[in-house]
Amino acid sequence: MDRSYCYYADWRLNGGAARFFRHPETTGDDVIRTARAMIAREITDGLWR
């Protein structure tokens, strides 16, 4: 599994505009959008109570 990281300071300073190592096209907004979609699917599938 490929994992990419940004510096916490970058995340705090730039939030949704933070960029990730080896994936400069990925922003913090992309990560949050993907996480929200994943959680919504899990709620729909009944995995959350």
C-alpha cells in the first residue's frame, strides 16, 4: 500500500492546500473528500452505529 505524507506544519498552515510527498497533485481537500465519501459508504452499509 502506497502511503504519502505531508509535514504536520504544512497541514496546519495550508490546510486543504497542503501537498503530499510523491503525490504533489493530491491536496488536503482531496484527502478529506475521500475520507468523507468512505465514511458515508460505511454508514450506508451499516458499519457504523
